[in-house]
Amino acid sequence: MVDMLLRGIVPIAAAFFTIVAIATGWFWILLFTIPALAVAAYDWFQSSWTITRNYPVLGRFRWLALSLRPFIRAYAVEDDTHGTPYSYAARQLIKTRSHGQPDTIPFGTELELYEDPHHWISHSMAPEANPDLSPRIMVGNEQTSKPYSASILNISAMSFGALSANAVEAMNIGARDGGFYQDTGEGGLSRHHLEHGGDLVWEIGSGYFGARDKDGRFDPEMFRDKAANDAVKMTEIKVSQGAKPGHGGMLLGSKVTPEIAEVRGVPVYENCLSPRGHSAFSTPAQMLNFAATMRELSGGKPVGIKFCVGQPHEPFALVKAMLTTGIYPDFIVIDGAEGGTGAAPLELADWVGMPLWDGLVLMRNALVGAGIKKHVRLAASGKVFSGMGLAHNLALGADWCNAARAFMMSVGCIQAQRCHTGTCPTGVTTQDKWRQRALVPEEQGRHAARFHKKTLEALADIVAACGFAHPQDLQPHHVMHRIGSHDSLPLDKLHPFLAEGILLSDPDSTIYADWWRAASSDSFRPVEDLVRLRASNG
């Protein structure tokens, strides 16, 4: 009996004060007690939730605590360097740089320098006096008539729909003022991307949004007309993304407003689904032919392919298709499994796809090993927010890097992790007009440009310390990784880095021999029995 009274303490107290209010004439108390009694009655008789059935009203405070848990953890519990997905220190670095505040720190590093996975870059006793403060890379091979000079750091793919109109415009203003590009994401080319004149990479995914016919297939004429826009500097085929590789994507119907539906060419307020795979091609060779078609339709602008690396034979299949067809995409973007700005199924976000560093090395080795890296630029996308992150990826073989969440934070995102609910507190990932009001594109655009500038200056400091003027001079042996508390190794001893053309002259001498043998330009499936090839003798 005592236990039951304790569990029902809230409705019992509400009933007591209801009686007091009626007896004394203090009827204003009923504004609190009557709702509490109504909720208690509902909780007592409902059958869906065990905790509130046993603890009427009181059990609801657990829900309140759970809803506040991410904020309490982020602001009061976690330390500076170990929070996820982005630590407090990372978020503060982005904030201070985007706001133009000092980003220096007092009293030394807070990192654990003798614990795995700490890494560092090896400086030189002869530092460079005049490093390039805004390094760029030329994108475009001999098959391209309109090459593009890209910044070393750009905005990764984020769609209008997943992002608010104001966020898209802010990032485009930042791209314009900072001299870098904004990837549209697969959600189509909207007026918000085009309004302010920032450079764009138009991404085409499996839904072909903005360039699709009534059956959802690629429409060449529609693509040609939009790709001709001067703001579109390059186009990109999205095969998969790090957050949910092999899944496609879905924009909830609640976010498919009339404007978004028009941009994408889909019904209003219905779930907008991207298929798992493309209908325009089904083999590596067909993919390259599709890329060549996009390049031609765009008037000779560079075309690229973006994917998260999965089964290792597939990058080799793509390379073999390049050798067979003679068609070279101008660039390949490797999206790491640690990336992800929108909603994704938990299992895919946590367990499917190759992390960026591993995928980047594999794709680099496929291109270099086949002797064709000179034709194809390589970009890295996945949790990049600092000069050291850029330096690390460039040392691994990337020509430039793309960042998504870092630029979201530069325009106001606080990592509330409500991107998929439509209730973003900062207006970055919502279609609610009143919530978007918080984000003023002109102001936040300046923040994005400032973050870009300060991050490249930090990269220049690192590059100069190593004795170089341009970050392209960074090599794997310049970066050291700790492996345990007593040992450390340079990247070229942790990862394999193939010699130029070795896959053509002597593939069996490499660790990729089985994967190379199983790869074919005519299929994404292995053409050899990998179980047999890789069987162990003990």
C-alpha cells in the first residue's frame, strides 16, 4: 500500500489541492491540479507505456530527462575532446573561426599525446617563409574543355530540403565571398543555390532530381539546360554516401514543400525516395559512359563520381573500366563512413561503409597502381574541420577536401541532432519559416567565408612548418600515428602505398592481387570466386 501511495504521489497531491482550492475559493489552483488529474487518469488506464502506468504523471519526468539528455551531456558532462559526433573543442574551433575570434589556446594541448590514436605531422628545421594562404587545384583532364580551379576546402553535398533555404543561401554567399564551391547535394538545383553567384557542383543522384522525367529517369535535355548555367562549374554522379551507403535516401513528406517538390520534380508532401541504385547504368563501363554524356551535355565542364568505398574489388573495377573505355572522370570524391549530415538508419551509419582514410588510400592505390592518377583528381569528404584534418587527408593522397557538418556549424548549427525532425533550433535544417528566421543568410554567409579563410591559414601554418609552400607537397611519411603508448609509425608504414603502374606490370606482388583479379569493367560483381582466391592454408 505504501509503495502504491508513493508511486501515485502526484495525482494524490493534485486531488488534495483540488479539495483545498474548492474549500477555500482559491480556484486558480485548479488550473494546475485538474490537468494533472486528467493526465494521471490517462496514464493509469493506458496500456502502451509501462512506466507511466505504474507512475502516473511522475513517470513523464523520465521523458523530460531523456529529451534534455543530449544538451546536458554536450554542455555539462562531456569533456572538451571526447564528445561525439563532434567534440566540444571541435565545435568551439569552428565557432571561433567563423566569428573571427582568437583561436589560440593557453597552457598547452589537452590531447593525450601518448595514447592511440594520437597522430602528428613532422615539421622541418627549415620552414617555408611564404606558404600559399589560399591553395587551389586545377580540375579537368584532356577530355574536358572547361577546367575548374578548386579551393583545397569546399562545401560537401547537402541538399535543399535537407537544409533550409536560408542555410543554402548562407553557404552560397560564403562560397562566393571565400572563393570555394558549394555542392548542391542530390536534391536538385534550386533558386537558392543560384541567387548569390557562388560556385556550384551540381550533384546527380539515383533520383535524378531536377533532371528527371515523369518516370523518374534521367532527362538529358533538362540536365543540359540547367548545367549550362554559369554558376555550375562541375557536375557529379552520386553513387553512395558515407552515412548510408547502398541505401539511397529519403526526405520526409513533411519537408517536401511545394517549392522543394518543384525543384525535385516530385509530388508535394509525399516521402521523396532516392532508389538504392541508378537506372542510367549498371556496370562500371556504363557508369563512365554516363559520366562522359554528362560532361558533353554540360558543355565540357568537369564531371566526377562520388561514393563511399565498400567491397574492395569495385574501385579496381572502375579503374579497369577507365583503361578499357578510355574515359576518365575528372575527379572522384571518396565519402567516408564517418560522414553524414541528415538522417540515416543506425546500422548503416554505424556499421556499413569504409572509413575515409581507408577508402581514400584504397582509391589512391587503384588510380596510382593503374598508372592513371594523372587523369583523375581525388577528393576526400568526411568529418573535416581543421587545418590538421586537411593536411592528413592531403598526405594520404587527396587533392582537396569537402566538409559538410563543419560548414553547417559555421552558419549556426549547434549539433542539436534534430536534423530529421524539422525542429532544428537554429534554422539550418528545417523548412519551418519561423525557425528559418533565426538564420540570416548575409550574416551567416560571412561566417562561412571566414571559417574557410581561417582554416586555410591554419593549414598554411602546418605546411610552412613542414618546409613547403603548397599542401600538395605533403606525403604519407610526413604524418605519424601512435600505435600504443610506446610506438608510432608514419602513414606509409601503416597503409600500403603502391608504386606507379604496379597493378599493370606485377599485380600479384601487391596485397590487392585477389581484388584486382576479381574486378571487371563489365560488372560490379566479382568475376572470380573470392572465397577460393582468398582461402587460407592455415
